[in-house]
Amino acid sequence: ENELNKMRNGMLGLRKLLSHSLRLSTNTNRFDFIERHRGMFSLMGLSVEQISKLRSKFGIYMVGDSRINIAGLNKDQIEYFSSSVASVV
């Protein structure tokens, strides 16, 4: 139970960091929903063209519907991810 709580709180913390970083990088509240979501995945709401640019220019891979794995991120990647997303939106 302690391990589960630690994992859950870790993902909630990552969601909060990602949401705030995206707010700063994009200068909008477009991605604030990420902090309110729960679970391992979130849909970013990006187009196929934007996803393609993220892949080709920044080496960021996500599913064609713009689903990302929150659990696959770490604190050191969030700023890079956010600035990359900001450059394609």
C-alpha cells in the first residue's frame, strides 16, 4: 500500500510539474487539464502534423491520437518536453 501511494503521488507530482511547465512554455492555460487528470496516460490534443514535428525535430514520440505516458516522463525531461510542445502549437 505504501508503494502504491508513492507511485500515485509521484505521478500526481509529475502531472502538476508538466502542467505548470506547459503553461509557462506556451503562455496559455491550454494544458492545465493535465494536472486534473488521473492515471498513467493523457491526451495532449495535438494534431497529426504537430505530433510529426515533435517526432522529427525533437525525438519525442507519442501515439497518433497524442496520448502520452505520464509515468514515462521524469522531472529532468519535463522542461524539454514542454518547450518542444510549445514550439509546435
